[in-house]
Amino acid sequence: MGTADAVPGVSGGTIALITGIYDRLIAAVTSLDVDLARRALGGLAGDREEIRDAWRDADLTFLLVLGVGIFAAVLTVTRVLHVAIETRPAPTFGFFFGLIAASALVLRGELHLDSRRRIVAGLGGVVLAFVVSGEASAVLPGTPLTTAFAGAFAVSAMILPGISGSLVLVILGQYERMSGALSAFQDALVGVAGGADPASVVGPGVTVVSFIAGGVVGLLTVAHLVRRALTRDRETTMTFLVGLIVGALRAPVVSTGQRLAELGRGWTPEALALFGVAALVGGFAVLALDRAAGGIEL
């Protein structure tokens, strides 16, 4: 799941479906609420049995093991992708474009345009993602609050089949920043272990901690809201989410142009060819994954 979530366009929720843990994941995540926290705090006051019951009800052993795997994979994969973005932006973002486009294709059955309300929801998702993609990074400041905001929505999206947490970061213009912060954080930790100044960890560490804190808040709030929306009107909600994916296709194109400009290059025929070939590879990867899952059944 961590590997999938680190790549825009591939959903960790899809991997959860393939491996048969999706229902357990949703049950565990949605059990984390204020009442559970109150019971756990009450147990700390003296009733250890209450703590054990809360731990079992939240399936925290499962969540901790899953969380360690996700975190380890995200640290590894984002480091590789950060280097790829810095050195080979056209094929890297082209690969992302293919992943996102194929994800929209896989979820086409969830696109319901049979009423005015759903048409508005779908168009709203497309317009919102299209407008925000490529512009958000210039508008949103690189503050801990912004990072926490991005983390809240990205982590919430991780549990939805077809919707990638990293795709949310791409739409918000925070993907490159977060992948760079994670790489810098790892380098700083290694440096400190080798005798470097511990202060070097503070900068990237604040970004990483802010993102994790936002993710925890997102799981306790945004994830519940999304789940409630799916329960109340699944068709309209999914139409909006598919619209977001379609509108997000602008983001890899804009990001490629920006990175090429930073490198003193532009959209040459070679860059276009690399972008196109990588997009095809990414698209086929998602279609193969969907076939392995036997088709996504939400």
C-alpha cells in the first residue's frame, strides 16, 4: 500500500482490495473516534481492561503493522521518485500522467451523469482539480499549517480505491516539496548518526511531523466525512471523485514544464516523446493492476 500511495494515480486502497484487507482497514480506521479516545484515557486512569478492549476494538495491532510497512515503503519510493523528478522530469511526470489517466478509465463505471446534481458534481470535480493543479503551489505557503492541511486530505484519500493520496499532493502542488522533505529528513538523520549537527534535522523534521499530524487529524475527521458522503449518496460522491482525477491530468503537464524550465530546457520533441512513452507505460501498469484485482468493486 505504501508503494502505491507514493505514486500519483495508484491507490493504496486498490492494493488493500487485492490483498483482501480493505474491509478490515475501513473498519479499523472508522473506529478511531472521540469515544474510543475517551475509553482509552479512562483506562489510563486505572482500568487496564478498558485499554485492552479499546486496543482490540480499534484493531491497533493491525494498524500499527500496516502503518510501519506503509511508512517504510513511502520513505523508499519517494526518495527514488524525487531523484527522478529532479533529473528526468519528462518521463517521470509522463509516467504519472499515464497512471492518473488509466485510473480515471478504470473508474469510468463509477461516473454517473444521470441527473443534474451528478453532472454538476462531476464537472465541479474536473474544474476544481484543473484550476488548483499547477496553481496551488504558488498560492499555498510552505508552512507547517499548509503541510498539515495537505497531509489531512492526502492520508484520507489513501483509503479510497482508485484515489491516491499522492495524487492529492500533486493537485495541491505539494508532491515535490514533500518528497524532497522526506529525502532531506532521511539524509539529515544519517548525517546526525555520523556526527553532524543535530540542528540539520529540524527543518525537514518539522515538515514531516506536520504532515503526519495532519494525516492523523485527517483520519479522524476527513476520512469519516468522505465515508459518510459515500454512504449517503455514493453515486454523486464517486462522480465528484472521478472528476477530480480527470481534472488532475493537468498537474503532471504543468509540473513537467516548470521543471524543464528550471533546468533551462523546454518541450522539445524528445521531451514530448519521453512523456508520451512513459504515459503509456504508466497506463498499462494501472490496467494490469486492475485486471489482477478482477476489476475494482467498491
